[in-house]
Amino acid sequence: LGVAAAGNLPGGRWGASARLDASGNVWMFGGFGCDSTGPSCSNLLLNDLWKYSGGQWTWVSGATTGDQAGTYGTLGTAAAGNVPPSRQASVAWIDGVGNFWMFGGFTSGTNGFNDLWKFDPVAKQWTWESGSKGATSTPGNYGSQGIAAATNVPGARWLSAAWSDIHGNLWLFGGQGFDATGTGSL
């Protein structure tokens, strides 16, 4: 954990969230695939965070085995023990100061997340920033269009389109999941 080495390799996976930071490092979280349990692929949900830099991978956070429940801790408070639950098909972005952010994803069927997480690469800690604990398939709270509010939160979703602007703000569009009243394509 935390040591770059030529022999480090994340297991094969699909549905991981990945982004490139300003220094050219690749950050990748979770997905569905192979953990460290043996020579054959386990096909489990993953919650590992990896960094690829200088031709080597570093396992940064999360478990070496799949299907982890994660630890939310206290909303808005970074802590060494915090880590998102295993998931696939979430969205991610890097903010203007290099923090890795992640939103949503799902476990199986329509068990979706609407939690927002931030990983601080300097402190090496996760913070649960917003949304519900766990894959609770929470509907969205839209508020008034164009008006920011602490109570606004997108519904649980996965396979969304997301990008960040030059200021590190997230722009989130669509996906599959939950609007204010039901489920479907968003």
C-alpha cells in the first residue's frame, strides 16, 4: 500500500472510474473484475484506488479483495478509515488542487449510489461529501433549476457522462438510475 513498484498491477476490470491529473498521473477507482484472491478472476465489485505514474502502479487505498462495504465515517470529515464501498460505473474527476472526486455507480441490478466522495492525495484520506450511505437507489432532490442549495443532490445513477471545467467543477449528464420519482434512463 502506497509504494510504487514494477510488479504492482491492478486486476483486470470494467466499469472503473479513471482520470488524468495535471501532472500526467492516471487515477483509477473500483469497477467489476479481478481482485487479489488467486490465479483465476473472482469477478467481484472493487473499491481499490490506484495511481499510475512514471511507468509504475501504486495501490493507494481500498481493499485487495472485492465486495467491500466501505466505511463512510462522518459526513464532510476526512478520516484515515474512510473508504467508499465497492462499485462499478461511477464517474470521477480531478479538481483544481488535485483531489480525486467520485460520484454514484451501482452494485448490481438497480442498486445505485448517489454518494459523493473526495480523495485528498496529500493527506491520503477519503471524505464522504454528500449523498446517501450505501447503494440505496435514492431518488434525486432537484430543488429549483439553476439555484444551488445544500439539499440538492442527484439521484443514484451509473454510466453517466461527466466532465470537469477549468475550475474543477463537475458537470454531470444523464446515465441510468433515479430521478425525483422513478428509475430509468436520465
